[in-house]
Amino acid sequence: METVLRGREFTASAKEVEEIARKISPQPVRRHAILVDGRRFPPKQLLEALLEAKGIRMDRLAYTSKDAYYLFTRLGFAHVRTGEKGKGLQALKGLTGIISLGGNALEDSEWYYE
């Protein structure tokens, strides 16, 4: 597939992306991921690796996750939005001893840490 990214023309195929993905380790995913062979990659990391393989030097700040998303979904890769599950529970754990769930914050915090 021929594409243009920030004025730079190049071709890309799903096979090329799969080969590149095999050579790199996925970085931690924040909100969005592209699935390649069952592995989750941050869109910008995968795009950066593709551009490097093509000999195109472009800083990650020059393109967006949305640019990467459009390219990879057009090539047939699935996009996954990672929910930030557990953040609410982590926030509540941070408030242990400060708020009360059963009426007495001190007793609640002692119960929580037992």
C-alpha cells in the first residue's frame, strides 16, 4: 500500500509490519495498541520501527498515534483500546485510613491491612 505521512511517501505491507514486529519488543502500552501476531504494540513505536526500516528518519513528535492507527488499520491490523482498569481501586487503596467504608476509618484501615 502506498501512503504519505507528513509529506513523506512510502509503501508498506502487512507482511513487512509483521516482520518488523518480530524484531522488536513491545514497549508498555498506555491507551492504544496495535495487535500484531497476538502482541500489543504502541502505535507510534510500531510506526517508528516501520519508518526506520524504510530509511525514513522522523521524530516521534512529528506524527500522532492517530496517524499510526490509520495506517495499521488500513493494513488490516486490529486496534485495541486498553482500559485503565484497576485505577479506581488503586485510588481507593490510597485513601485507606482517610475515608471510612464502614463508619470508622481507623478500624477500616486495620481491617484492610490484616
